[in-house]
Amino acid sequence: MSLRSDSRDVRRAISGGTVVTCDEQDRIHDDGLVVWQGGRIIYVGRRDGYTRLPDEQWLDASGHYVLPGLINLHTHTVMTALRGLIDDVPASAWLPRALALESRMSRQDRYWSSLAGAWELLRRGVTFIADRGSGMGKASQALWDSGIRAVVTQTLTDQAGDRAWSESEDVLDRWGTSQTSRIFAGLGPHATDTCGDALLARVRARMEQLGALTFIHVAQSRDEVAAARRRGDDGCVHLLHRLGLLGPRVVAAHCTYLEPGELELLGRTRTVIAHCPVSNAKIEGAVAPGWQLWKAGAQVALGTDCVASNNTMDPWFDLKFAALHHKVASGDPQALPCRTALSWVTHGAARSLGLDGDIGALSVGARADIVTLRSDVPNAVPAPDPCSHLVYSASGGDVDTVVIDGQPVFEHGAPPHLDTERIRHELSRIRATLVA
């Protein structure tokens, strides 16, 4: 049976699969059941522990894994049209080329590029993203139209000046900062080398005034660290600490090049780290110390970054890469165990944003953001430990159904509400302009 319905009051369920709750107790229910109504989960457990009502709509998920929608803490959907255009270049060349290409995109181009990115993310089982870029007024509309859940931020730099600040204020006014909304807004200073002290101080004041989240790239390149030193700071994290821009309301992306004392500082302040290991490896040939940051007390969650730097937005690949990389980097095969890694895209990521209890786990009262993965594929047989399978064996191609706020946004291989042919056409048009 399909889950599609015009009424949000209809009680619906996904039944029969292996329910991996991803809650704090890592509870798993064989022959499980997840029931929701009005966008909120009302039952999670074994199927034989629930009495079905006559008018309920049930989707049979026998032979599937059922888990909460994944969280991607750092991406740029507006750059989806740049896939494969900046490969295998020197580290210092990547960002200038990316910005030059992105500058050629019209506001309408940004809409379609973001919509294409949201489609890709939904196809891979991602239900919440932290998305940022320029032209977010138009891009955020695409995310709304896609059905995905997101926090959106307009990129701020000294060079973009008041124009970018004005667009940021428009985005904040339109979506608000309430984290109960499917789309809400935060603040997005670009990085410590593109934002001077005055701009970062302005961001901090606005953050405190609104109670908003702030998202910033930190220590993503050696050039950025050098720029911080020229300003008299011992590193990018020390610079942000001096300006009062560390802590649990700040999401620092990358943190690849940390100076002495900065890892401990991020941990002590409980700053949130958006760890993007695949993007780091491709652009910089280095990966941030995500495992060490987590052990030091920082809040760590995974991000794919954009397809211009990752070439895909498949969190399953990043999940496995992160788990394996930190074993190699530490010389310890027990580093970043699979249950901890999985928490970085589920309940741990939700907790880092203050959204635990709402998303990131299948529990009574949580939003019905649910993903099913097929287990009748060769890479899933046999799979005695679901968590091991999800981290080390699963792929984005295994995703079958995605539900957000109780509504299906991807069902049996297709997004029922998106014109995918139109998206492909528009993306081809944009690409032709970019590579002309």
C-alpha cells in the first residue's frame, strides 16, 4: 500500500522491517512497527505489540531496515550544477575556481541547482540539511518546494558587504529562526579569512539577539590559518574564541588545520563540528581530526559538503569513509566504532543542534522523518548486526522510501512530487552555460 494521502490526520505505519531506532539506547526491533499521525510518531516497537485500527494505512517494509532520516550538517545545494568541474586541482586553486563558476549562475539557476541537490539528498535518505551559500533567498525556496527539512544561511563576507547582509536579513525574516519549522534560518559568515573582526562581531551580536545558530568554515585551508596569524591570532579557532564565536550555538565546518590548544578549546566550549572527511580529502589531501575532537568533548556530526568538492551527496559513503579513516589515522581499529559513527548522522547530530527528541531517532513524540533501506540486496546478506551493516555495507542506492513530517517525499524509487525531467533539463542548461 502507498503512504500517500491528502489528510495529515490519517494514522499511518511502516511495518514488518528491522526498526533501528538510533535512540540513545540503540534499541532495535525485529519485525518492528512505526506508527504516526499528524506528523508525529505515536508508536515504535514490535509489530505484535500494537493493535491495528481498521482505517490505518500500513506500508509493508518486510525485508527492509527502518531508521530515522539522516542529518547532513554541512552542504551547499546551490553548487550542485558544479559537479565534476573542479577535480584534481591544487588546494589553493579549488575555492577561487568554485566561486568563479558559481558567480556565473543566475538566481533562477540557483533555484534549479538547489532543487537538484535536494532531490539527490532525499534519494539517499537525508531528511535534514544545514545548507548555505550565496543567493539563498532563491535557493531556500527550492528546498521548501522539495519537501526536505533544512536550516539555511546566506553566506556573508567582507567583499559581499551590505548586499549579502541584506539578503541574510531577508532570509531570516522569511523563515525565522524557530527550530520547530521545517525550514528555518541561521547566520552564515563564510570563514575567518573572508570575514574581518567587525563583520564577525556583528554576526555575534545578531546571533545573541535572535538566539540563532551560526555556521562558519573554520581552518579549512593552510591559507586561512596564515591569514589568522597575520591578524595576531595563533590560529582560526583562537581568533573565533577572541571574538566570542565558539560554543554550542556555533557550527564550525571542517577544522582541518588546528593549531596547538585549539582541539581542546573546541571541546571545552562544546562547539559543534561539521566533519566533512571526503571533501577534506579531495580538496586538501588532509582530513580533520573528527574522532579526536569528539573525544575532547566537541559535538561532531557529518557533512557531505557540496558535489563540487565531494562529487556526490551520499552520506553513506561519508559515513564509511569517516569510520575507516579515523581507524587508519589513529592506528587503532577500534577508533570510531560503528554505533558512534551512525550517531553522527542521527541522534548525535540532532542533539548538536538542540533538535534531539524531534529528529534523529525513532521515538514516541518525534517527528515522523523515516527512511527505509532494502535488505534484499547482495551487500545486505547476511547482516547480523544492523548498525554494522548501515555503516560498513549500506549505500545510498539501497534507500527505498523517505518520509518527512509523515508525508512521503520519496517512495519506491521516485519522488512523487518532483518533476525530475524538468530538473534534469534545467541542470543541463546551467551546465552548458558554465562550461561554454
